[in-house]
Amino acid sequence: MFKNGFRYALVLLLILPCAVPAKDAILWQTYHRPPGTFNYGEHKGQGFVQKTLQMIIERMPEYQHKMPITTLARAMSDIKAGKHACHPALYRTPEREKDMIFSTASMLNPSSRIIAKHKTISAFIENEQVSLERILQDESLIFGHVLTRSYGSAIDDVLKQHHNIQNFISVENLDLSRIFKLIERDRVDATIAFPFEIQHYVQNNPDSTGELVAYPIKNISAYSTGAIACPKTPWGKEVIDKINTILKEIKPTIEFQHALTVWRESERENPLFNQYYQEYFLQH
């Protein structure tokens, strides 16, 4: 009887898989926002945010990496709630720093631009730039932007001062093509976006009128940086510490620079971009 029981237990040990501790999972909160992230379509996974993030993920095998498709509002909520969730590219703001811990700079992008038709915005152009405050103060113009999206502290501060005015509208959908189409149809006069976002829209929408132009904003730096954000918890700090070590290793490489400039390859030969990359991005 004892021998039979021993044999049965031995067989169970041989046929059952060894108990392996489950890897800690990082939920990388992403949403479809070309050309930074493509969550569906022929370019799925080929956005510049996704390519740079993949270089980091490859160097963090101790974690399980999951890519839930979500919204910006849900991503922010999960991180603030202390869940094991991180966002691959956010502006650092004082408000966000209350609940989030940020990596060193992981993104270097042209700063946001005013997107509008030339005929609509021509009166506001001065030295090839426009004043965001003047546009928002003009009650004849309807200005639209994405709710919960940050454009950097300087721009955010201006927007906050005007968000209650009647001609200021906010949308929750991160797909900017909706706002771009409203501008083309003269239902909205202007918005704010990265220049590569409007470029991608025009190139991939045959019905676009081609009238939309990206104008630099007065008193805003030509380039801005973004960072990876995780919860402001011991877990989040541990993850960010590892990410910072990886960023220090990979940011100086050509591979990372090329991943960062996918969909805007002309930046690689742009002296101003390279100056910012060497003198600012690599130091922050």
C-alpha cells in the first residue's frame, strides 16, 4: 500500500509542471495615436513611441509586459490609483508629479503647434509664429483640443486660463483626425497638435483639403521632452530606476535615435534637432 502511494506521488511530480513564480507584470497603457502609437491597422506596433519602448522592454526580461488598449483618462486613473501601470510618453507637470514618478527624458519631439487654415489665422501670424493667448481671446474663433492631454506647462497654463470661455471646446477622443476634419469643414477654427500628427493625417486621408498648416507658438521652445510615468509608489520607483539605467545606455545610440524619429526621418539631418538631442535630451 505504501509503495503504491509513493509511486503515485512520484508520477504526479514527473507529469506536473514545476511551480515557477509568475513574473511581475507592467501594464503599458497605450491608445491609438498615430504616428506615435499604432494599435491597429497595417502599421500596428510601428509608432515611434512603440519602437523606443520596445528597446526598453527587451532589456527588462524580469517583467511581463502587457499592452492593454485604453484611453488617456483611464491610463492616468490607473497610474494615480497605484496600479502596476505605466505610460510610455507623458509630459512632466506639477499636477501629475503628485501621483506619478517620471523617468529621465525618453521622448524628444517638436513642440506643439497651432493647426488652422492660413486664411483663418493669418491675422495672428507675426514672425512666422502665432500667439496662443491672442487666438483664445478672440471670441470669433472656435478653438478645440483634447481633454486631459498636456502640451507642456507653458501651454497648459494658458489653456487653463481660457477653458471656461464659450468658444473653447474639449473632446475626449484622442484621435485628432476628428478635430482636423472639423477645421477643414469650418466647424472649428483652430486646435493644437504636434506637427507630425497633422502631417500624418494629411498623408493618410485622401479627402483632406490640404489647407491645414502647423504654426509655431510664440514663446515656446522648438522642441520638448516627454518621459515614462509610473505610480508614485515603491514599485513605481523601482521600475523607473531600472528604466533610467536603460535610457542612459541606449539614448546615445543611433538605433534609439532612429527609433525616435520614425515617421519623421528628416529630423535626423536637422541641425537644430541634433543640437537639442546632444545638448539637452541626453542631459535630461
